Amino acid sequence: MTTAYCFDLDGTLTRQELLPLIATSVGLEDEISALTQATIAGLLPFDKSFKLRVRLLRDARLDWIHAALDQHVEFDPAILDFIRRHPEQAFVVTGNLDLWVKPVLDKLGIHSFSSTARLDGHGQLDGVEHILHKGDAVSSLRSRFDRIVAVGEGMNDVPMFEAADWRIAFGGVHQPNKELVKLSDFVTYDGKALCRLLSTL
């Protein structure tokens, strides 16, 4: 039986949320952090929150963003090792913007699904072209895999969980969303424990 492993990025594969890190490069960390926490908690719909966050960060220089992510992003080492042992089966499913998180995704070296940026005539960020629906990403893998395991922590992971066969809420960085926990088959709080679980499914 072939299995696909779909991982959320922020706060699951990484040990921090990426948008607040990006916001520090332009001095908007308080505003972005508040919006991010409200979204994780399910108090604000992801689509509206994300468009607002992109609007706030639209003028941030891309080289600053990439430098901030390169300097500060840490991956959970156990999950990273699992991914490197299963590169054809592991996928990143993130609502984050492709333009911003490309260096992070490149480091992982696996196929990813993300939201896409809209650029103006000068190649500058103008807004959001498409916000990823995580359930669609999972569904697109159905023809290639017999079953799909989803790992995430936030409210925007709910569609991914609803479309998956096995669902694992992961609290390695912060407490997983309560609605997500209700949908989960398992809840784990440690990268090593998560990978042991993935290996037994």
C-alpha cells in the first residue's frame, strides 16, 4: 500500500510561524503575530486573514524576507530526517505564499503545494493570485497513492484533515487547534514520537 505524507509547514515542519518572522523585517511583527494567532485559533477565516497579512507585507523587500527566513527558520530534526528518508512520499501543504517561502521549500527538496502570488508589471508583489485549499492538494494525490496521512496544527489544516485517511494533530510548537484535534486520529507533541507513529501506520 502506497502512502503519501502531507505536512503543514508553519509550526509543524518549522519550529516557528513564518509570517511573524517575515514581519520583523519591516517592523510589523505585532500586527502580523496578532492576525496569525487569531487565524490559528480559528477566530478569523484563513482566506481573509491571509489576504490582510499579504496586504500589510506587500511592500516588504523580497531579499529581506528571504534573508530573515534563511537566518531564523529551524526545522524539526526528526521530521526532517523522516522526510529525507521518504522524499517521493512526503509533501508540504502550506497556505503561505510561494514567493515568500520558496527558500524554505527549496531546503526541504520535496514537492509542495502553496498559495500563489500575483505580481504587477514590474515583478513586484501585488496581492494573492490563488489561496491554496488544502483539501484540494490532498485530493490531487489520490490517483497516485492508496492512502494519505495529514499532519498539521492550525484551523486552516481542517480541509486537509477532512480529505485525508489518517489525521495527526501535532503540537510541537504550540497547542493544536481544538477543532483540528476533534478531527484527529492521533495527537502528538514531539517530533520523534510523530515519526515513530508515522512509521507504524
